[in-house]
Amino acid sequence: MIDKHLRRPAVEEATGLSRSAIYELMSKGQFPRPVKLTGKAVAWPESAIAEWLAERAAA
């Protein structure tokens, strides 16, 4: 199955995190890294965000 990819505004909305919080968590290895779509565009696989949210709910 093909995974939908979310751009940063959609990730912010899904997680409730701000842009700076997302990048801070990524730098600490506590948030999924995006994949490169083009030379400048990145997005997060929807499944990676859903898994990250599920881990938070279980904690």
C-alpha cells in the first residue's frame, strides 16, 4: 500500500506541535525525519506520524 506523505503544516496540525518543536525533537532523535520529495520539498510519511502519535498515547 502506498503511504500518503504530509507536508509540515499538516504534520503540525496532526501533532499539535509547532515548527520549532518538530525540528527540535528531530535534532534529538525523538521525531521522525522527513523524506525528500524534490530538491527543496520534504514530507513525512503519514504512517511514521501515526506511529509516533501512538507511541505518545501508550506512554
